[in-house]
Amino acid sequence: MSEPRVAVIGGGVCGLGVGWRLASAGADVTVYDRGQAGRESTWAAAGMLCPQMELRPEEESISLLGLESMTRWRGFVDDVEADSDIPLHYRDEGTLFISADHDAAEQLRFLHDHQIELGMPVEWLSGDAVRDREPFISHNVVAGLVCLDDHHLDCRGLVRALAAALTRRGGTLLENTAVEGVVADGERVQGVRVDGALVEADAVVVAAGTWSGMLDGLGPSVKPPVRPVKGQMIMLRQPEPRVLDHCLWARSSRDFCYMTPKADGTLLIGATVEEVGYNKDVTAGAVLDLLRAAWGVLPAVYEMPLVETWAGLRPASRDGAPILGRTEVDGLFMATGHFRNGILFAPVTADDVAHVVMTGETTDTIAPYGIDRFAS
């Protein structure tokens, strides 16, 4: 099939990434977003790429997918920047994970030992060694890890860059254009319904985040089981000279937060994990908890101006892993359910979903993550 017409539903990092890769491969692509592209969970994310930090023995398959996607990030950045001329401020010096008490340090030691067993580049630090790297860290901090393969970038810049790259490659981005549903004739997709009319397409990619399962026309076997998981975040303004340079995760026996310094001098602090449906209110309690956790390890946050607060909705699948690739409906594909790893999984989602759309071949990388795993 030459120059297939592809409709991508959802203009977040994964929808834009898939659309861009498809357009680069010669497809006639239109990406639809019901609002402004990337302004939901992608815009709300901190931009951390932390497969080492997120490593969980009980989530081995998710961890392995994250590690695979991480190997592609440098090339992904180079390609996006080349097609958009927008810098992504990609930082690869590693991420610092610190413990504010001895109980948390024991948990950190377990993570360190597990990473060593897997041959990962990780370095154990004493509390003093942590402060050698980041002098404004509290003396309450007793230990730390440097995860050298955990990086970060500017998510909001990534949205702008992917949108520019998509259109430069010949794709179309339609913002403020809601897709009401997928149209299929028996076992074959026909296109999408927009404003009550059929827009024909040879293939449809569902990348609508937490709204993926709400699309009309999806039968029970192809309706992705995703739900919203709320995350609240804070943006502060660092002084000059800045008091934090590394991307930082901090844990005590009571609190947890992460802090991500950005090129523009802001400092992002996050994030809560809340099962509250589609509620996106920013709450005083969440702001208090995040600031308390950050202040406990970086007292200088007390004097920083508060720039912005927000909440995003992560699309979580039933088993916490993404839903990728083909479905039993010919021409219908999934790129959703990424939960807290949407940014990390962006390269593998863009590459491998675009590949199966163009060739019909499912790569070994995404084969375990098809929607058919939820069949009863």
C-alpha cells in the first residue's frame, strides 16, 4: 500500500511521534487533537527519562521496555531537532537519587544492588559525596545514587518540536478538532468520524491517552482499558546562581518527590499519584506535601518564587503497561496506556507503531504489549 492515509487520534508525545515517523516514511498522516496538541499529560510531565530509577523487579517487562526505549533517545532527539530546528535541551549527565534518612537509605541500597546485578552504570554516594555534587542539599541526606543512564529534557519544547517536525515532513496537525469515534465496516477500519462526517483512512492509530477508551465505534475487544491517574506538580523559579543542577529524586520514610531543573531557570517538583477520575484540581494538600518533601532535602526552595501549579492525567492500563500495535480490526492500531512513562516510551512507541502500520509487521519489542493480552 503506497502512501497510506493514516488518522492518528491524539496529539500528545506518542501521537505526534507516531505521526511524525509515519510522515517520514511517506504516509499521508493527519493527527487530530481535541484541544491544543500535547497540552494534557505530555505538557504536565517533568521530562524525566529514568528507566534505572523506575526499575522494579515486580515490573520487569515494563522496565525492559523502558531500557530499550532509552537506548533510542539520543537518536530520537537528533532526528526531532533536525526536522524542527527546535532544541530539546537534552541532558545526559545522569540523575541523582537521595535518601533523607537511614530507612530510605536501606531501600536505596536494595535498588543499587539490583542495578549492579543487571550491569547498569550506577554509583553509590555517601551523604557528604552527595553534597560535593550539590552543595545546597540538606545535611539530613545520608546517601545517594547516581544513575548515569537516566536523563531528562524539556517536555514542552518536545511538543513544539514534534509538531513542527510532523508538518515539515508533510503531515497535518488539526488542533481543537475532536474525533468522535472510529468507523469500521465489519473487520476493516474505514476511518474516523469528525463533526458527524466520515473522514476516510486506511489506518487509524488510537493515541488519545486517558480518553482512548471513550471513542465511539470501539467494540469490547478493541476498547483499551485505560483510566486516569492524576499527578499534581509545582514550578518554582531558582535564584542565580542556581542551587540545584542535577535532576533529583528524594525519598525519606515519610515523603517522596522529584525535582527537575530546567534550562530557563525553573525547577519542577512532582508528583502525586491519585485515583480520582478526571478531576484536575490543584489541591492545597498536594502542594503542601510536595513542598515539604522538597524542603526536607533542599531547604532553599523555601525562598523560591512560586511560578505555576498544575495537574495532569496519566493514562494507566489495567496492568500498568502500555497498549501498542495492531488489533483484531484490520487497520486499527493502539498507542496508549503509557501511565507514568509516556515520555520515556516515546521513541519505541513512535518507531515500532509506525513500523507495524507501514509494514504489517509487529516487532519483538512491542509484541508483548498488544491489546489482545486483555482478552478474557
